[in-house]
Amino acid sequence: MSLMRQIGLLMVAVLLLALVGAVGVNVRAARDTLEAQLRVKNSDNAQILALALSQQRDDARLMELLLSAQFDTGFYQRVRLVSADGDTVFDRHAEVQPQHAPAWFIAWLPIESIPGVAQVSDGWRALGRVEVVSQAAYTQDELWRGGSRSAMLLLFLGVLAIAVAAAGVHRIRKPLDATVAQANALVEGRYLTVKEPRAPELRRVARAMNGMVERVRRLFESQAAQVEQLRRVAHEDGVTALPHRAHFMQRLTTMLGDDGGASTGSLYLIRVADLAGLNRELGRGTADGVLRCVADVLRNWPGEGLLAGRLNGADFALALAGEGSTHQSASALADALRSALTSFGDQVVAHVGAAQWARSSEREAGHLLSRADLALASAESGGPFASRVDAATEFPDFVGTRAGQELWRLRLQEALSAQRARLIAYPVIDRRGTLLHYECLLRLQLDIDGAFEPASRWLPLATRGRLMPTLDLLALQLALTQIAADGRARAVNLALPSIADGGFAARLGSLLARDARAASLLWLEVDEGAALGQIELVRAFSAMVRPLGVRFGLEHAGHVLHRTARPYELGLDYVKLDAALLRGVSSDDSVRRFVASGVALLHALPAIVCAEGIDDGTDAQVLWDCNVDAVTGPWASKQRV
């Protein structure tokens, strides 16, 4: 039982005890008062009646008439006249029952009517004595009415006192609840401060908790800055802060092989002409300024799914996922470089070579890079800031024409209506080989009796047609059905448009509320790049689903998480580090140090840390040594066979 409930029950018990005691004391005091008044009344009436009888000169008839008249006109239980020799001369009595007082009240507080006795005489001669007993029933009713009124008044005052006390307890409870919420948030890795209450005792507690939270927050932010520095050392070029060649190629390979990514794109190579000559003529500092200027142009180039990197001294690369005219983009990029580099003089020249890629034809980053390099060589023969495109590529049929796009949209809607879909599951395992959950990817059968297509084939049109909430809800329904069938946890990736859709959130809540057990085995994840661009939206979604038992996390993470303000407020249960950040972890000390520091930081949230795309057992062993909790990828799939 909670402390507040104990205090409330104690207060109610004390007030009830006080109420019962007050009513009991008040009623008993009233009973004693009424008994005393009744005794005095009996005595006074007996004296008056004895005086009247004494004046009758021992006339028995007159005395009887007088006694009868007195009995009939008063509220007497008994009137009795006893002669001097002890004989009863007159005796009349009547029993009247109380009209209002209940039997239990009469039994609890009986009222005794003590007889009034007076001597009757004729001069000095004693004639006898008269006894008068008034009715107690009327007194009992009056005591009941008075006691009831007192009890009601005291009960009202008691209820009022309880209400005032409850308000006071609620006022005290608010800072206590805030402190409890702060402690719970700290356990979950969220660092919240609370307003200091007015009560001195509670103010000291709140101040101490706030101080501890601030110290932990500063420690976390300091560690995050160190992890970010290690990431830069491991994956970035020191001059331009772009990914270096190895990391760029790893991320490009991931982009080409990601089933959930865009199915088409373009790769652009940029070369600064005669960088060695620029170093001699302009100086190392100016030459580095040229390189940073080129990096800024690439970094700020518009487009989704952008990946920029520095391949070597004079060569840069830019990969853009999605549809678009590569010829126009290459020309526009060359013009942007011309404008940006004008301030360095006419001797600063750059060229652009590009190659388009489609998932159905392009699987190796090296082959794509070779094609773009051939186009770059052609551009270098075309004069300053020339651009060339290698056009040898194949695109899916929905890219080329509006009619083709409409056809694909209809095929997609038909597949959704018929629910021609399935989930492909990949295991996520811990160091003991135990299954943590299945990572589920949605496949759609666009044609009846056709193959189930990966997301790379239909995702662009689904996004453009605003079908992602419907697709994600279908994936969730399939995952919950499979969870109910085998009791295994499953993770489903959600698109940001689905999270932003109010109807999707409502239907998701309804699905999860139907089966609490299945909800407790469901893991929901969002791409890091999309999530951290809409951090408030993601925080609100996490706060909605986590109380329902769902685990919430980020996938393809590690690129910008450590640079994000207050990542501890996202409410993350797990984080999946991107494969591009982990390749070569067994052979590169800088990558290993980055992973170890990042894992320690994420464990402080606290969050489960998983590694994506692991295809080598040596890398997996190093990741275990770095305290990674689980891995997924080709190697993990082989361990579960």
C-alpha cells in the first residue's frame, strides 16, 4: 500500500474515531442531563400534588378525583398514593413506547425516570405518601432527535475536514509525485528536473535530486562529446569533416544493398584539378580552404538519401538515392562548384563525372565507382567545370514514364487490398546465440502468382502515394499474428509518415490493446536519420507506445545520435548501430574505440545495443568484447540455422 494511501486511511480512521467519540460523549451527556431534569420534574410534581392532596382534609373521594385529573392531564408513567399504614389507596400507570427512537438506541442509552416522592398530611397528621413517575418515552425520542442532529452536524464537519485534509495531502503529494517521476525517468535514462516545492523538507529532497540529475546529465553530455570525437577520428576526413574513403564505400555498399532503401540513384565524382599545384601556388591553408568549400557544396546539396565523402586528396563523391535527371544534376553541381570556387581564382578548377544506378543491375559499389570514374575522365577532357554522365544503366519500368508510374501505383494498391504480403524474418541474437527478436521486412506480391518484391521495388511509389501508414499497419498485423502463433518477439520498422499520421497511431493503439501479451513481444523502430529530424514527434510516439508494453528504438543509428541534443529524452529501449559504422571493427582500432565508447554511452540511457549487418565471426567477437548486446546480419542468420 502506498504511503499516501496509508496516510489517507489513517486520517479517515482518526476522524471517524473522533466523530464517534464526540457523538457518544455528546449523547451520553444529553442523556444524563435529561435524566436529571426528569428526576427534578418528578420530585417537583410530587411535591405540588402532595400539597394539593393535603388540602383535601383526608377526603378520599376528592383526593381520588384530584389524582385522576392529574394523571389524565400530564405525561405520567405512574401516579400512586400510599396510606400511612402502607396500603395502596390510588395507583394508575400507563406504558408508552417511543415513537422515533430505535430499539438499539434505547438499549444503548436507556433513560431511567426516578420516581418523585412527597408526604401527604393533614396538619400534623401524616396521611401517606404520593409517588409520581413521568413518561421516559418522550425523553427517549427527544434524545434520539438531538443525537441525530448532532451526529449529522459532526458528520458534515468530518466530511469537510476530510476534504480539507485531502486537499492538503494532494498539495503535498504533487511534489512527491514529481520526485518519483524524476526518479523513474532517471532509471529510464531520461534526465528531468523538477520545480522545488515550498515545504522545506521536500525542497531539500527536490534540490538534491535536481543536483544529481544535472551532474549525471553533464557526465552524459561529456561522454557523448567524446564518442562524437571518436566517431570523427574513425570515420571522417580531418580537413573536410566528410566521411573518408573507407567509410564512404561502406555506406555506399549499404545503400546499394538496403532492401528498404530507394531502388535508383546516382553517384557523382568531383575532382579538384592539380591539387598539388594549388598547394605550391596558393599555400596549404588556401588549398585546404578549397577542399572545405567543395565539401560544403556537397554537404548542403539538396536531396534525400544524400551521402557525401572525400575519397582521396583531390577526389570527392556524392551519392543521391531516388529518381531524377542525372544529367541535369551533374551540370547543376558543376555550376554550383564554379560559383563557390570563384573567390579562389581562375586556377581553381573542378570536374564532375556521374553514373546512374538501379538496384536490379547494380550490386557492387566498386563497379559503380568505376563507371563514374570513366565519366569523370571524360569530363576532365571537356574543359573547366565540365560534367559527364555514364548512361549505361537499367531502370525499373515505373521510373521512365507517367503511365508506368500509374501502372505501378495500381499494382501496389491491388496488392494491399488483397493483402498479398509476407514478412521476411532475420534473427537478432545475443552472445550466447539466444534469439532476441526477429527483424521483419515486408514483401509484396505485386502480381498474382508473381514473386514477393522487396521494398526497394515499391517503396518510392508507396511514399509518393502516401501509402506508408497502410503498409506499416499491414506489417504490424502480420507481425502480431506471427507473435501470437509462436510467441517469438518481432521488430517492425516504421516510416516517419506513419508516425505522423494520427489515424495510424489510433489504429496501432487499438491493435496493441487487444492483446497485451503480443504487444509485449513487439519491437518498433524508426530510422535514425528520419527520427532525429522530427525529434518531438518521435518522443511523443515513444511515450504513447511504451506504456502498452512495446519496445521502441532506432535502426541504422550511430551517425548523428551522439550529436543530438538530449537523446536521453527519446525514451529508447534499444538502438541498432548501422553496419557502415561497424565494418572493419576487428582490424581498425579507431573504429573499435568508437564502438566501445558508443555502447557505454547508450547503455547509460539505458538501451539495448544491437549491431547490424555483421557478416564475419571475428567482427562479432570484437563487438561482444565491446559489450554489444546483440548482432544481426548474415553471420547471425547462419548461427540460427
